[in-house]
Amino acid sequence: MSKRSLSWSLYLNYLVHGIGLIILTQNMQALSQQWHSPLATVSYVFSGVGIGRILAYFLFGRLSDKFGRKVFVNVGMVSYLIFFLGMAVVTNLQVAYGLAILAGVANSALDSGTYATFIEMGGRQGAANILVKAFVSVGEFLLPLLVAGIEATNAWYGWSFLLASVILVGNLICLNRQTFPPRNRVDTTTATTAQRLPKRRRVLASVGLAGYGYTSMALMILYTQWISLFVTRTYGFGGVLAHLLLSLYSIGSITGVLVVFVLLRAGVAERKLLLAMTSGSFIALAAICYVGIPAVAIVAAFAFGFLAAGGAMQLGLNLFLRLYPRIKGTITGLFFTFSSVATFTVPLFTGWLSTISVAAAMRSDLVVALAGVLCVSLTAWALRPSDPLTRDRRAINQIDKKVVRLLNRRFATVTDISDVKRTQHLPVLDQSREERVLDQVAHRSTDTTHTPYLQTIYQTIMQQSRAYQQARRTDATTVSRQTRPVPTAPTKEDEHA
């Protein structure tokens, strides 16, 4: 397996995915004419992407754990290929809506196979997951330039769709020559850390990360949807500055991804980095929402993009995957299902708030940001390092519970054996059997330095088993004597009889 070649193929898929995210909005006018429908109807078709995500994410995640990552990366690529080729020529609205749903399915399949693959490559591949966001951003940056060039030359709008298709076909060939890492391969350190985490704390961390899956997406949707309108109506900023705040957000996002990637490669803890980024994004957003000074807004917009969209969502997913290293596909599907729900609910409640005021809609993002900080704080608290001695003793307590349960089962079986031996008049001690047990212990021991101690433990167990069997025999004999009739001396009446 060539990690570098496989990584580049996976990243190239996300460059195409970045194109797919905005290709419909960038071609709204052309699609409106192609479908002979108003822009409102065209916009309605776009909602199919969200439906496809919600329908497919969790299912594909579970299936990728069962059938492998490569299968679902291929499913995502083929689905996107059908979407691009179909959207270039479709004229029927119902078919277009089905293709939009297929784009959401493609997104789900790619995520289900890709994020788990990077973790399963081993090493610091959690940092590699962060670069996925960078390639998405590159695709989102390049497509508007391509569309502008097509419109300037009055060329067919479908060329942008065909270009993405050509990239996918070439990458399909390259990717299927690559070997993926073994499915559900677990890093020993990661697995040990996850196992040592108490169940209650793991549940709390899971709740926090699932909630962050929702808030991280909602935070970005709200900002991009309302920022330009908010600053023009609330602060009276000009159109150029209003659009600049969105561009600076995008630049901050790409910069953040690169910086976070470097920090992770340097060994910075994901938990601490995520907490810092979510807290900082809340402060930057508060400055945008309540400080109507252009210079402050410019700096805050860049900082917000850097902190909220600079790979923070991928950091949250990495933490979630490390909690459950044996079901990475399922966890990826669960995390992104929550983010997909945000794509539906955010427009609903912000649309209602906008009837009150645009400021109310925009400032509701602060509530979302605060909820994100609380979710990440809960996660950071649950994942905090424990005192080594306390942590290890807690682990031993859990092991002891299992050992006692197994010993109870062993003694229950010894009870049955004891009854059989007593019935067949066999001795309690079977020396050859005990020697075989000790040989099996030596054979099954995974660490030879432990073997003599394990054999001593088993000698004690068998000694106590013999004592237990002997006690049962003694009790059985006593009971038998007590219930046997006792002969009595004959009476005079008996003699006369």
C-alpha cells in the first residue's frame, strides 16, 4: 500500500466534492433556463442534496464497517459521476431532484469511506483528515472562476459539470489501483485508551461530540447565509465590504486548515485544540455581531473563518473516531448525520427569526456557537487525563468483575463434576488433569514473563476446587448418616411377641 498515492486519490475526490457543493448555485441562471422554471423552483431542487445525506450517512457508515472503505469510496465517486453527467443535460425537474439526492448520497459514501481510511493508515493520519477540508475549499474557490469564464465566452454551462466528470473518471482508474489498509484496523494505543475510559465518561464525550456535529455545521451555515445582509442593514456597510467579510471567512478557513494540520503533525492534543478553536470562534462572532466597526469586522471575519471552519469539525470527528476505533464507519455516519440535520433546521428557524429582523437571525448564531462551546467543554472534561494509578485501578476493578463472574461459572461446573465423581466413586484429585491444565495455561499465555505467576494462580484455583469438592462429599456423607434409620434394642413386648 502506498499511503501517498492513496491519500492523493482520496484528496482529489474532495476537490471534486468542493465543486459539487456549489456547482448548482453557481449555475442557477443557466439551470433555470434549462428547466424552464423560476429560480425559487431551482432552489427547491437543491434541498435534495440534504435529503440524500440524511438518508445515507448512518447506513453507509455501518455498511463500510462491514464491507470495507474502498467499496464506498467507489460508490461515492460513481454517484457523483452520474450526478455531474446527468445535471449537464437533464430537463425534467423530477429527474433533477433525484440527481440532487444522489449528490447527497455521493457525499455520504465518500465521507463513510475516506475519514476512516485515513485513521486506519496509522501514524498521525488524524492530521490528514484535516486536509480534506482544504481540498474542498480549493474546489469551491476554483469553480466560480471557471463558471465566470464560461459565462464570459457564452459557452455551454455544462462544461463545468463535464470537467468534474473527467477528473472523476481519471481518479477512479488511479484509486482502484491502490490498496486500502485493513478494515477496522485498530491502533493499540488508541484501543487501550478507549478501553480504559470509564463508560460514563465515554457516553458524555459521545453526547458532546454528536452535539458538536450539529452545532459546527449550523454555525457555518448561519454565518454564510446572513453575514452580508446583516452588516449592510444593521451597520450600513457597503456591498463591497459586506462581500469581503464572506471572502475573508473563506481565506481564514483555508489558512486555519493548514495551521491545524501543522499543529497536529507537531503533536498538539486534539482535545485542547478543539476547545481553543470553539471558544475563539465564539469571541470572534460576538465581535462581528455587536461591534459595528469595519476594521474590527474585517479582522473578526478572518478569525471566525480560521477558528470555526479551519478544520474544527474534522477535529471533532477525529476525537469521536478514537472513542470507538472498531466502528469508525458507523461513527463517521452518525457524526455527519447530525451535521446534515443542521442543513435542514437552520434555514427553518433563521427564516422565522428574519421576519423579526435580520439582526435577530444573525445573532442567533451566537446561541449556536455557545452551544458548541458547551458540547466541546463537556467532551474535553470527559476525555481529561486521569491519575494513572486511579485509572489503572479502575481498569483492574472492571477486569476483576469479569474474573469473578467467570470463577462463579467455573465453580458451578466443578459442582457438576463433583457430583459425577461421587456417583462413579472417583477420587477428587486427578493429577494428570491438573498437569494438562497448567500446560494449557503456559500455551495460552501471551507473555512468557507472566506464565509462572498464572500457573501459580491456577494451582491455587484447582486446590480450592478440590477443597470445595471434598467439602461437598463430607456434607453429603453427613446428610446420609443423619437420614439413615438407627436400630433400637427390643422391648419386652417385642420379646413376648
